[in-house]
Amino acid sequence: MKGLERRNFARLAGLTGAPEAEPRLILWPEAAVPDYLEDEPWAAQRLARLLGPRDLLMTGGVAIEWDRQGNAIGARNSMFVLDARARLLDRYDKAHLVPYGEYLPMRPILSAMGLSRLAPGDLDFWPGPGPRSFVLPGFGTVGVQICYEIIFSGHVLDRAHRPAFLFNPSNDAWFGPSGPPQHLAQTRLRAIEEGIAVVRATPTGISAVIDPDGRLVASLPQGRAGAIERRLDGPRPPTPFSSHGNLLPMLFAALLVLAAFAHRRFAR
């Protein structure tokens, strides 16, 4: 690992604390691990040493896509589930990728013009299939939305398998001082819409626990290292928005437009 990545990993490991008798679900941010967990077994074993026998770790990392000749042809911005035996139990791949940041649109054309991604790297990230729920042994089900995926109202949950809570790992360091508060506000809206608790974990702030009513239960401000230990509230019954998505707002908007036309016509 590079020096900065090594220091960041050491800080996260220190914040994890010693294993306890009660099982813990430990949530780390987006891209928290610089190693390739699926291709480097020693990296998963190093993480497993931080865990108690019944602990689980959810951590951000990168998954590499290989061709048959062993050449790296793409990557995934992923969230891994790891147990104390260094087994990778599941993986979520980010579906809503950032153009020019995680991939270069129309690469054959734009690269020929000398354009490249804003973030360094020759490999484009590939999108995953979208929201789904994970079954975590001992902890129930969880949904994952990586970073700015959480802003897509109506597209953050697997509605056929509603999770107990939503995990939003992120890295808001890209967006300056104004980005993290906006991102947090949008995350709180998703909690209200879906009636479900949301946990945010970021390396630079703002990390937070949000209850199903959108209230900020606990948080770590920008630029402050720390850890939050908290039991989560269970999900509320599905809200009207959770059942119908953006259909209801669109219907209300259409009714407002019709009311405006009707008012203008009868006002004459």
C-alpha cells in the first residue's frame, strides 16, 4: 500500500476496537480497503484478524474484471461483506457511476480527442445491476447504495425484498465543504421516503445514523475521525412512496398543472 493508504487503513483498524462478546456489524466507508480482496487472500485475512468470531465487516473496495488471458479489462466500485474466517460472503457493485469520474463516456471518441477521466486511471468502472438486499447472518437484511447513488429517489431499495436498513458508504472528499451537508440532507430524505434507517460511513465526514423518520440520531462532523456505536431502529411499515415510488409525486404535479390551466381558463 502507498503511505497515505496505509495510514488511512491503520486509522480505520484502530477505530474498529477490540472484538467483543456481542456480535458487531462493522461498517466502513467507500474505497476503505486499497487491496483487491477477491484476488489477494492475505488482504481478507488481515481484515478478519480485526473481527470477533461472530462479527461481520462491510467495507468498500475495488473488484477487478479479468479477461481469459488474465488482463484487467474493467473494475467495479464494490462493497464487500467479510466474516471472521476471511470469507467474502457477498458483494454489491455500484450501479449509478459518475461520468468522467468513474468512467469516460464514449471512450473511443473522447479518448481519441485527448480527453480522459477526471480521476486518474485507465480502467473504466463497470456498473452493477442495481439495488438488492443482503442477508447478513445474525443481523437480518441490509440494502446498499454507494456514495451518490443515494440521491436517486425511488431507486434505492430492492422493493421485492425490503431490507431492515440501508447502508450508504461514501467518500465526500471530492465535493468541498458544501457537498457533505447536501449529501446528508438527501440521505435523510431517502430515509423519510422509504421509512427505513440509513447509516452513512465516510472517511472525511459527515458519517451519521439516521432513523426511519429522517432524524439525525448520531453523527461525526467533517474532518473528525471517530466511530459511532448504535443500535438501529427497525423499519417502519412501507410508506405510500415506498409502495408507489415517484408515481404519486408525478400525479400531484400533473394535478397542479391541470389546476393552473383550469384557473387561467375560468379566470377569463
